[in-house]
Amino acid sequence: MSVKNKTTRKRTATATNRKKRDTPTVNPAEQAALANGRPDRIAEHLIDFSPLNYRKYYSAEALQNFADTLRYYDIISPLLVRPSGDRYELVAGERRLRAARIAGLPTVPVIIAELTDEQVMEIQLEENMQREDPHPFHEAQAISRLLDRRYSIEEIGARLGKSTSFIYQRMKLSGLIPAFQDMFLADAINLTEAISIAALDAESQQEFFDKECSNWQEYESFSLYNLSYNLSRYTRNLEQAPFDPQDAGLLPAAGACTHCADNTANLTSLFPEMAEESICRNRSCYNRKCEAFMTFHLINALTEHMPEAILFDLYVSKPMKDKLEALQPAQDLPRYDHYEYDVVEAPAQPDRADYTFTEEDEEIFDESGYEQAEQEYLTELDAINTRLAEGTLRKGLLLETTGATSVYFTLCPEESEETTATLSVSQPTVTAKAVQEALKAGNATPEMLRAEINRINQREQRAQEIDREKIQLELHQQFEKGLDEQFFNDCTPADQTAARYLIYRSLDYSAHSQFHQFLFGSDEGYGEPAELYERLRQLDQYSFAYLVRLALLCQPESKSPTSTLGNALLDVATHAGVPVNDIQQAQYDKAAIRQERQQERIAILEKKISKLEKTTQAA
């Protein structure tokens, strides 16, 4: 994070200890232009700053001091300009011109020379490079300009009298976004900090600036603490990437990370301190590759496993969730967050090796234990298939940060103390495999074996539940097959009760509470499901009508006059005695007044149209 401290570092030009000379050094290219040009003295407002000059920042304090001097001594060295229409473009001497304007000098001495763009850039480049103790960012701009003119690193080093390592160091600064350029030129950040920040891509720099430095100008001094740690949050270690950095086809526009300029392992000259690691400096590209990899992996998983729902792990990001919306195979699947589902572990088939142990140098195979475990496995597998068939267990695709896995799941019920207590009692404390391993190792205890007996009894209890579920499933299948044949007959009282229950199921939470209050005298509802079913069977016509009307009212479509439910509500309300005709007539009367006003307005506009058309024709 950034820390602002009024005693840390002054954001002034004097903090850099760079001395500005009032009389500039004239470089050979400028000297030739001055010699061949025409001297004159022109109004300062006729001179425009050159768009070719890359140097943009000048210390306000230093300019003011220079302006105070010019008021007494005027400009000693003339400015170099070139004609630009009826005005002039400044070639060299921008600092002198800015100070002259502050000092209020109406005219300034100039040398007017005819120069090409190439000559102008050469003069400006030489002028900025020959300054005494130039700012590192201006050096970086000069190096960038030379690189654009196809100078090699060695040639630039020779021209500037600097080592290649110095050139590479300054090249890093060219990556600073404008906001950090301003901070660096104003000495709000030092050279080391600027180089560290420049290592990030532009998007990450902007995010870091907005978060940590956006108000830097409000402080007399400004400091960044824990910079290395904070910047590390914007880079990614490619050795820990979920995708293959050598895969050029994952994101074709970006190519492989092994040949990317944003991989520090490929830029040993620029980042020798990071050469041993593959660090991605372009976080947005890294994230896009992660998303592309996850998308590819997800599409394959959806196609292979054909899940009924998408399950989100706790750490899956919102952008990844949103990414699913674009995947056709997942568009119609429901989605559940980590707190909305429970994963049901698939049974593991027993391994014969777990039931083989040595006793007194004799290898013994616990055949009965293995057969029992095998039977339990088949029973559990059968239970899984049964629950899948009846819809109490579903197949989902669990989406995690590292990939997607096919799992079985159930939706979480509303928790209660009774539910929690039941679950804690029903869950076994040991497993068959653990008991076998303990028997094999000779360290089984009576408590463990009693727990195993308890587990077997619980298994039997669950097996009986599965028996009932199988009976219900078979009943459902047989009834479905014979619906159009032998089981079809007139509507029975049981059909009527079932219809009432289906209507009851359509109620929302508020309507449920209201109906419970009406039926039971309390909004807490009923005890056992059989009790509710029996009360629905005994409903009189008045209570049944109340149930139907509640169901209609809690459906949003019943508010629409164009929907089937809207027509149903109109019909029921009419027969229930609601003054439908009065309601309709009141609205029709309002509509008639509105329409009359509209017609008056239309008549006025038509008259204006006729008048305008006549005026146009006359013209």
C-alpha cells in the first residue's frame, strides 16, 4: 500500500540535485542550423511548441527562477525556430520560451532556419541528451527515439557514452504509463521504484496507480512502502500456471509464453535479476489464457460427463462464472454455489490386497470380509443408481480453480438442530477398510469392533430404506406405462386430492404461511406429510376455492391481461363477485379523456404541419 509522509521525500526539482544552466549547450546539429539561419526578434505568441519534442515536463519552481532572471537580463542565446505558415515552430529552446512567457517578455530573439522533420528531431535529441545531469526518463525517451531510427544497442551506448546495461535499464522506463511518467518527472517516485513499476503491463500499472497513487499531488511528499510485495500481486509465476506455457494454440493471438516478451525469462538483458524465474508481467494476458484453458477443459467435461448442473467451488471467481454464460452446453444447466449443495462420494470398489495379511509367516485372505465389502460396494452403487433414477441424487460438474470434476450431489436442506443431531448419529465413526486394516495389523480394539457392528446395523437400516425406494420407483414406472391403457378410468377422489396437493405445491412462501393459518390455525404448517395429505383430502369446497385463489394470486403471470393465467384470474374474480365491470368502466373513462386530449394535440400539430408546408412551397 502507499503511505504519504510529509517528512520522507520532497517532491521538488531540488530533490534530484540536478543543476539547470541558464545558458544551454549548443550541439553540432543546432550550431549548423544557427549558422545558416536568419536572426530576428519576433513576438512570443507567434511561436508554437514542437509536437516532435518528446520532453514534456519542466519544473515550475525552476522556470519561475529563470523567469526572474530574464526580466533583468533578457534571453542571451536565441531560440531556434522554423517557419510554419504565418507562424513559427519551436525547434530548440523550449525552457527559455516558457520562462520568457512567465516573465512577460513580448518578444524573444530567434534564429529562423528552414529544417526538415528529420533535422528537427536530430537537433532536439542532441539538445536533450547533452543536458547536464538529464532526467532518467528523458534519457529513456532519447534511447527510444534512437531505437526508432534503427540504431543498435551498441551504437546507442557508444553515442551516449554509456554501457549496454545502462541502456537496457533506461529502456525499461519507456514502459511507464503517462500517470507514472508524471510522478517520476516530478520526483514523486525514484528511479528504482519507476523501473519496478515499468515492469508491469499498462493495464496493471493503471490499476495500481488508481488504487495507490491517484491522489499523490495532494501531498507535499509521497512514499510507497512494501512496493515489491504490492507489485508481485500484478505478476504471475508461469511455473504455477494451470495451462502449458509452451502451448501456442491456447491463445493464438498471444502465442506461447516461452517466446513472449512479457516473460522475464526471455528478457535476461532487461531483467537479469529475474532470469531464473518465468514471471509473466502481463496479468491480463495470463488471465485470458487461464480462462481459455478453463473454457476448453470445461467444454470437454460437459461433453464427456453430461451433468445436470454446474457446481461452484468456494474460490471460483465471478468472471469465470460469467464465462459459462457463453458456453452453449452449459447455458440451460442450473448453477449452485458452494453452500447450496453437498457432494456425495461415489463408493470405492474394495481392493483384495486390503484383505490379505500375514499371520505367523502365513498369508491369509479374509474372503468373508472381502465378500462383505464387495456386497456393500454393490449395495451402495445400487443405491446411487436408485437415487439417480428417482431424482434425489444428481450428477453435477464441480468447477474448481484447477479444473472441473464429475461428482454426485444433493441440494442442501434447511438446517435445523434435529437434522444436525440425526446426521451426527447416522454417520459411522469407522469404515470397513479401516477395520480390516486394524485386524490385519493386529491393533483392533473392542470399541472399534463395536463401532463396526453399529455401522453394519446402520447399513441394514439404510438398505431397508432403499427397499422402499425401489418399490416406489417400480410403482412409478408401472403406473407411467399403463397410464394410457389399463389404469385409465374416471377421476377418483384420490385424483382430486392429488390435484389439491399439486396446487398447494405451487404456492410461494407467503401464500404457504397464509394457507397454513387458514387450514391449521398457525403459519407453522403441519407435522408429518401424511397429515397434510389427509387435510387436503378433507377440504370442503369453500377451502378448496380459497386454495385455488391463493395459487392464482401468487403467480406473477396472473397480472398480465394477455396470459392464460391472467384470463383465469379474470374469470375466477368475475364469478367470485369482484366488481369487474366497474373496474373496467373506470379505466375506460380515464382512457376516453386521455384519447380526447391526444386528438386535440394531434389536431394542433397537423395545423402547424400544414402551415409549415405552405411556407416552404411559397419560398
